[in-house]
Amino acid sequence: MEEKTKLMCGKCGVEMVPAPTQFSYLGHVFRTEVLRCPSCGQVFIPESLARGRMAEVETILEDK
């Protein structure tokens, strides 16, 4: 069985947990689940999300 690495909040030292999170860009809002600190609310955005879905949304909105 594969063991997953737990990500800890750099600010609080608390384990980050998956949570629905709202993002806004150029007046448009979208929600997705990312790792978030339950204590301070800091989020972790993986590179795959930043270069994938978020980059697509950014391009679409900037082309409008």
C-alpha cells in the first residue's frame, strides 16, 4: 500500500486538509478543492493545478 506524504502548513505547523476553495480572477469566481490549513486558511496549490486548470481559466478570461 502506498503511503501519502502529509503537507504541513508552513505558518501554523498544522496538517493541511482538502477543502473546497473559492478563487477569483478578473471578476470571475470558480471553486475547486485544494489543500488548506484548517487553522489559518492558507492554501497549497499544486503545480499541476497552477499550470493546468488555472492557466486555462486565465487564458480564457484574458481572451474575452
